[in-house]
Amino acid sequence: MTDRILAGLNILVVEDEMMLLMMIEGMLADMGCETVSAAATVKQALVLVETQTFDVAMLDLNLNGDRTYPVATALASRGVPFLFSTGYGAEGVIEGYQDRPVLKKPYQFEELVSAMRALIPPDRSLPRAA
């Protein structure tokens, strides 16, 4: 059991592999996350970014051949911290996005915790009391 670093946060996960998405959602829940919005396509993700507010996001770099850079741009313009999740590693990220964290697939729970911890602003307010 880890601390609840994601308690009270709204997370966007963009992932097209259902089994992997379910695993990620479980890991995020173990970190205290109660609200995960998921998208399997760039179009779905852009609609979510335009209609909801997210604290952090996780983007699979390649969704069945479509790159998620438009989603990354939309998140960056809103000041939402995000990371890329990819089997290609950091060398698969194009110029202009290389300063963003990359979580190389496959990854372990501890690696996701560390990556999420790095995305969360240290001065964020404490989770709302239930």
C-alpha cells in the first residue's frame, strides 16, 4: 500500500488497449485516485479535455497508429501536467515534447507512482474532506 498521492485528483488516461487501461485504473485507485476519465482515441480525448478539468494526464503515445500529440498540445495549453506512456521510450517522442516525462512500457507500479509524484505540483491543496 502506498500513500494516497492522487486522492482528490481528476486523471485523464488515454489508452487504446482495454486490458492495460484496466490495469492502469487499478494502479491509480491504489494511489487514491477516485476519478479517472478514459479515452481510446485522439478524438475522444480532445472532447474530454475540452469539456472537463484534469489535474494530471497519462497519454499512450500511439493509439492504433494515431499519435496523441494533439491531446498533449491541448493539455499543455491548459497547464495540465502529463506524461507519455509508450513502448518506444523517450527516443520515440518528437521534438517539442521531449521535455515531457516518458513512462516506458511495460512498467511496474512503483515506476507509475514515481512518475505521478513528479507530475503533481508540490503546493497542491490537500484533498477535499469527505
